[in-house]
Amino acid sequence: MNQIQMRMEDLGVRQVDLILELKKRGIAVQPPEFSQMLRGIFTTPKAKKVLDECDKILDEYEAN
């Protein structure tokens, strides 16, 4: 389990929650694609952007 997945579990955040928040921020990602990004299968520039934005989202959740 990677750092983002551990933080998601600690906060009770589901993948769909992050996908919807990414969509609000203008980043479209499909559930299978997102899952593969989290597991490190996709390492494209888009995957890096998505994971960086997920870190920011989780930071915001942790601050509240």
C-alpha cells in the first residue's frame, strides 16, 4: 500500500471521492485508470499530475 492509499484509509476517503474532487479541479480520470495510477502501474506525466493533486486534496482533508 502506498502513501496516498494509507492516507486515504486513515481519513476514510474512497477512491471515488478523490475522482470526484479531481473532476471538480479539471482533471478527468476513470476509476480503472485511477486505480492503476495508485498502484504504480501507470507512471505517465498525467499519473504524476493526478497523484500530486491527490496529495493536495488529502492535505486539505487532514487540515479540516
